[in-house]
Amino acid sequence: MQWAARGKSASDTACILGIKSRTVAFPLDNARNKLGVRTKKPGRSAFSLLTS
């Protein structure tokens, strides 16, 4: 979530970790749903509030 809050895409994070992008995207999608955020851009703001 910290990398998402800093603006890294799921594919960037997956490349860094050596895993598939869907493995990164799935939990981020779940977190966005729980926070009530529909799009990725406001999701980054919500994540940054949670990680700071």
C-alpha cells in the first residue's frame, strides 16, 4: 500500500517484487472497495492517509 500511496502502479510494484501485477492489484482493489473509493487516483490519497 505504501508504494501505491507514492504513485507506483500495480505493474511497477509487481516488477519490483517479482510477482504478477494481478497479485498486487487484487488486494489494492479490495482496500479501495472497503474505503469506498471508486477510482485509483482518490485511492492513492486514501492510502497515503493510512500509511502516514
